[in-house]
Amino acid sequence: MTARGSLPAAPPLFRRLMVGNRGEVAVRISRACDALGITPVLAVSAADRGAAYTQGRETVCLGGPRSTQSYLDMRAIVQAARQSECSALHPGWGFLSENPVFAALCEAHGVTFIGPPAHAMHRMGKKTPAKAAMRAAGLQLIPGSDGILASVEEAQAVAERVGYPVLLKAESGGGGRGMRIARGPDEVAGAYADAQAEASAAFADGRLYLERLIEGGRHIEIQILADRYGHVIHLGERDCTVQRNHQKLIEESPSPVLPELERSRTLAAAVRAAASIGYVGAGTMEFLLDQGGTLRFMEMNTRLQVEHCVSEQRSGVDLVIEQIRVAAGHRLSLRQQDIVLRGHAIECRINAEDTTQNFRPAPGRITRWHAPASEHLRVDTHVQSGYEVPPHYDSLLCKLIASGDTRDQAIERMIAALTDLVCEGVPTTVPVHLAILRSPAFRDNHYDTRSIPGWPPA
């Protein structure tokens, strides 16, 4: 029995935790486990077995080198967690991190899934229920269909109502797949057929909805954190406008173009929206900032994003530690009034890709690796000299996160870091990042989602 007015004692944290991911993700989660006194156990594929980042860690081999044989094999991962006596599993980001079936499977076998409840993940993973919930909570939406389109004819009718150009989008989509633009009535039927075919092949779900295409916008996202007791906070917004083929290249916080009134209004609405659906854990709400200065909700990612480090740098909050504590039944250690967002932070994702060959992935052996170091720089990586970049997965090598009192200072520190980074043996995307950061368009914020500032070089 607890004293009157006091809270019950916090439950114990997990003793052992399965890391259901690879590379820099596994390193990041393991670092948080170390800080909490939890033993991380790394699930690895045959391709990653023996990689330098696994040295000194407990590992369990899931299966073959391909993702379907390892990091996407739900039953193998849950079995590995059970056999290695892990009472919790962190999926990281990518792979199975947003799969409600996997979350439910973990819970059914007595393994705590570090993430939102399966029902919340399922609801937000489908675009039209997510939009309905967000509209009810007061967020602005992109004009479009009220739900799933029943036919090409309905798509044409909605397009006439909201105005061209329009975007046909997959209900279960992601990564730019299942999306087609129609700029006039004569293009709707073809766009509908193409989007439906791609969505069916990629997601086994050919259902589509329609939105007006907002051109010349900025991609903004809001970091949310919630516990199971109804407490929700935000860690500000990130600007992720610089993208290639819907894949983010550079992220920064705060957004240098978001009007202050729209920022404060939408941050508060995002917190209300997360609370209204009973969200638990870390999540990201993604928006488009239209040319009128209004943030319009697109979707919610029910996991940590690759770029969560940007929010951590400004707030001083370790999001992975908070995720683990919340999953163990603890209350958030912070309230909104405790969050102080300082300065400016920028992240560059460095991939093993050949920018002279249309960003072709470049697996191979890194013969020499040297990461820059500075008190104003964070480097998240799993790479060392001699590391073999496998051909089976995303080619991310490291993330550089530079901080400064101002945006200009953060940019200059990032340029210095990119210049100091040494990677020999495989080509990287460093040249494109340097071109972007040095371009007048990026420095003056004269860009949007339609192009990459400073690239290709003139």
C-alpha cells in the first residue's frame, strides 16, 4: 500500500532486451540499454554476423542475408527473443517497426514491444482512419477524398471538386510507392490504374485515396512522446524538405520558414491528437507547409524516425531511453514545461552511393574510415575501417548532426564535419551534401519539395 497522495513505485526496467535491427540502429539502441543497465541482445543476419559493431555484444543469428530471411522474419525474431530470455524487443526504425501484426505477436508471446499498442499502430498505419482522427483533433488536412475511392469515376469527381493537380495515393503506402500525379481530367484514369497496380504489388492492398497536390510546399514533422497514463509532450518540429525520390537527405530543427503562430498552434494540436487516440511511445506526425503558411497533416509514423537525433540535440532528451522506460510502465520523466529547445541542429545522412551514377548503391569494403569529432557534432555510425558494406540493405553509413546557436553556425560546422569525414573504398553522398549546404538557395531558404537546392551542380 502506498501513502495517501503518493504514486506507486515505478515497475522495474527490463533485464535483457532484444534489438530487432541492424547497423547504426542497433548501435543506437544498445547505447541506450547500456545507460539503463539493460543487457542488449542483437538479432543479426548471416551477412551481419561478425560485423565490428556486434563485437562484445550478445548476438543471435536469425537466418540468411536477405531481409526476408532475417530482419523481416517475425517468428524468427520473437523466437530469438524468447530463447535468449529477453522480456522486451526494440524494433528500431525500418523493417518491422510499424507492423501491428509483429507488435501483437511479440505481446502474445510475452515479449514487450517497444512502441505504440498494436491497435494505435494499425489505426495510424492506414491513411484514411488516421486523417479522420487527426481532423477530429483539430489538425488541418490536405483537401481530398473523405475516404477510400470506390472507382475511377469517384476519383474524377473528387478531383473536380478539390482542383487539379491531384495525387492518387495508396492507403497502405510508404516510401513514395503507390503514388501518381494527375494534372488534368484526361490523366486520372491512367494515374489511378498505375497507382493501384503498384500499391497491390508493394503492399498487397490496391485501395487508393486522393489529395490535391500541394506544389512548392515544405515537409515538416513533429516529434511526439507519450506514456500510457495519458501524458503527451512534443519536442518541436523538424524540416525535412530536402529529399530525393521521397527519401530525406538533410533534416533540421527548427524549421527556418515556419510562421511562429502556425508552429505553436500545430504543436499543441499534435499533442491533443496523439492523446485522443491513446498513443504510447515515440511517434512523428508529418505535414506539408503550403504556400499560404498552413501546416496540413499527411500521416503519422508510429516509430522513431532516422532523424530523431535532431530533436534530441535541441532538447537534450534521449528518446530511446524514454521509449524503453515508457514501455516498462514508467511515466514520462518530463512535462512540456520541462522541455527547452536550444539553438539549431542539422543532420546529414551519409550513404554508400555513387552520386555520379544516379545514386547507385555502392556495397564494398571500406578500407579507411575516419569520423570527425567536435563538441558541437554528434556522429551515429556502426562503421569502422575494414567494414564490408553489404548489398542486401539500406546503404546508410552514418549520420552527422551539427549544432549551433544559429542556423548559419550549424551549417558551417556541418560543412567542416563533412570535409573532415574520410571514407575510402566506396563512394559516398558527401559531395551532394556539401553542394546543398553551400548553395545560396539552401542558405536563403529558396527551395521546396520539388528540387534539391544546389544539386546537380551547375
